[in-house]
Amino acid sequence: MKMTTKYDVAVVGGGIAGLTAAVYAAKAGKRTVLIEKQERFGGRAITNHKEGVYFNLGGHALYEGGDARATFRELGLRLQGSRPSADGYGIWKDRLSTMPTGAGSLLTTPLLSWKGKLELAGWLAKFGKLDTRRYDGISLRDWIESNVQDPMLRHLFYSLFRTATYAGAPDLMTAGPALRQLKSALQGVLYLDRGWGTLADGLGELAGRLGVERLTRAKAAQVEHAGGAVRRVRCEDGTSLETDDVILAVPPSAAHALVPRAETTSLHAWREQAIEITAACLDVALRRLPAPKQQFVYGVDRTVFLTNQSRAATLSDDGSQVVCLIKYQGRETDAAADLRELEQTLDLVQPGWRGELVAKQYLPKIAVCHDFPHIRRTELPGPAVPEINGLYVAGDWASHGELLVDAATASAKRAVRHLLARGGTERMTYREHSRIV
């Protein structure tokens, strides 16, 4: 393939953040190249088609109130799927009980006393007007312990926040972003037909229509810079892509490794402060559900979550039900023990599931996000790397208060906005990331 070697913008990394950045750069008239080391674009948003079943890489949910959903609407992506019911159960002391997710279940749940039910009703009424920015400087645990009075309701709140943020780190996560994420989740969620791979494919096709040159199996080796400015991207196969602007849509450790003398830049601080969140994910396709009513289950006294995504999306060619289970992990992980816990959860929720098994996928440790808003952060990462003109970062870790895929799309747009604002012929140094005090 004959390849142009001079571009206005080079985006390294073809996940959701990289695809979004490439699309917006191209829409702004920039000659853009997207570099991805794998065979497919999408990163953790790809979908595996196995035995007629569409398996995502772990649990995925597109929140109606989030930046990603708004971004995809703005870009005109046609996402097929539906919103599932929020009716569900909670696991408490090895038993399933109705989870209070609406007016009816709030009245009937045995998990809460009347005092707890009244307190939860009050919180649900005022969540929409809550000024969450007030809580950006404290941990989620501090917020819950200081603001929620009923002991059992505290357990339910930890479970709800864990599910909305995909993270079991209340001592680290800052409360403000977690509260905003829960508010977004309460507006509804979209499950996608044939999985999140359709979303990645849609972004990739849009990038192609906009003129983005898309390179797969092309591993970036180094971002060369001199005189305080980006010069080019070199790939492992020797390809040299000259450009004045590079967006690194890769994890913080990978961004650091790509840039010579990164230890003298903010990339070093961003890598050092990053705390990765991981999860063990088990997906099973069942011919039928042994317990059809038990399709959405929160772990209340265990850090697990179960959802039958087939109740709202087409995820198989033959009508099999695709059930996703997540074990939110801490610092120490045990692949075998996590699998046993997830299978025991299935035994409780869908007894006899092994006799209905069509296909199975187990991911013992997948990155949920490479960093998130936590109390140990000293700087907000990106969008510009202030020491090197023309260098930007994007990804779920380059969050300014957003979480998960919303952080990926928001950070990608921030990078492109700063790139465009820099403009002109005179190179300016930007230090627009904020130091947290």
C-alpha cells in the first residue's frame, strides 16, 4: 500500500478514544492517520462472535445521560439496541431479595426497614438536583458514611455505585464523579445488538468516510520530538509518519514508553498517579434461563454483578440468552477463585445453568479503566502534554471527572479542541491541565 507520510494529525491507538479523536480531527479538516497495532479497531470495545454468540470483552453499558451517548448521537451513529428494565434482585447473605430500584420495589423489598425506605425515597427525589461538584475532594466512602444514615441503605448504596462505576474502590474514588455517574445511570442504559463491536465498526466506518487513513497491524514505536515540539511517529516496521500533532489514545504506561525522555514531562506524573481498575468477567450463553425472572442481580454483600443483556439486545444468532457476570477486583486477584465465585453466583441466580450452556467466555483480569478520578491524584491528565508542543493524550484514564467510556469520548474531544485552538503558525505552550489542590 502506498502511504502518505505527512499528516496534520496522527492518532495512536484505535480504541473508542482513538476512533473518536480521529473522527473529530477529520471533521475539522485535518489530514488524519489512525494507527492501531491490532487487526481490528475497537480495543476493549471489540466483540467476539463465538458459536453464534456475540461476546463483549467484559461488561459494557452505554448510559443515556453520559458524554459517550451524546457524542455518538452528535456523530449520527445508528446504534441498534434497547433499554432494559431496571427491576432486579440483590444478593444478601446468600439469598436473593427484591432490589429497591423503583416505587413498587421500594415498597416491597425486604432489604430495608421502613426508615431505610423513607431515606432512600428522599435520596431518589433529590439526586437530580444534587450539586455533585461539592464532593469532588472527598472519597466515596466518606460521602456515604457521612450522608447515609441507615446501615443497610449504606450497603445498597455501595452496591449501586459499584455497578454504575464498574469499580469497587470506595476508599479511593472521589465522590463527585461517582455521584454524577450514578445520576447518569439512573437515566437509563442502552444494550447494543450484536455487542459493542458494532459501535467500534460504526466509528471506524465514519472515520473512513471522513478521509482518515486507518492503519491496522501498525505498531507505533516512538513519538519523535525536538526543540520542544512533535516531529513524527515511527512504527516498528520502519514507517515514518511526519506530523506536527499526535494524540496518544493509549494507556498511561504505553504513552510514557512511546515518548523519549518522558520522565521529564507530565507523562511521568500521570503514569505514576494512575491506578488501574480490573475485573474478572464471565459470559455464558444459555439455551434458556432456568429462572427467567432473575435476570438482573446486584451483589450487596459480595462484589459481583449479573445481567442478562439478551433481555434488551440481540446477542445470538439462535435466541440463546447471553448472561454477563462481573467480579470487581481489588489489588490482589486469583483467577481460579474469582471464576468459582462467579459460577457460584450463577448457581444461585440460575440454578441448573450448566445443563443449558451453549458457549462460555472467561476473562480473569481485564482492565475496566487505566485510571479514574481518585483522591491520590495530583494532576488532571491532559489533554496537552505541556512540555512538548503538539502532543496530547486521550483515553478512559485522561479523565477530568468522567468515567469509563464517557471519559474516553470526552478526553478525545478535549484533545482535538486544544489541538485546533493552538492553530496558526506560532507554536504555543499549553499548561491547561489542572493541578489538584
